[in-house]
Amino acid sequence: MTFLDMSNNSIKGELQPEISNLACIETLDLSFNKFTQELPLEFFFLKTLRVVLLNNNNFDGKASSVPCPLSPPSSSLSLSHCP
């Protein structure tokens, strides 16, 4: 699987470390849910990730203090509207 769209599902809680089991994922859309807490460290080891949509969630933490999981070229990260 290279594309996973779980947007607009009202998923609540923390994004689990098992997200790293998606070893071949290129596009991940988790936008418009109710995820909270910080992104798990395991998320940043997804080497094939190119497009990440995390906007409109309730993630916490400093975005500047985490490594960017995206590998150029054609990389995109959306964290808009995450208080």
C-alpha cells in the first residue's frame, strides 16, 4: 500500500507507534480527525513518505523540534489548523 486516506473519520486519541508498520507508504492523509498528543517518534522513520496531511487535528508539541519525515523531491507536509 502506498496511499492511505483516513481523513474525515473523527478518529480520537493518539496516533499509535505502529504507524511505522506502513513501511512503503508514500501518501498519508489523516486530516480532519481528532488526533491529540505529539506525533510518535516512529512516524519519523517512514522513509518512503512524500505527502502527509495532518491538518485539522489537535496535535500537541513543537513542530520545530521534530525531524521532518519527508524525503525530497515532491514532498509536502500540512499541519494547518492544529492548535
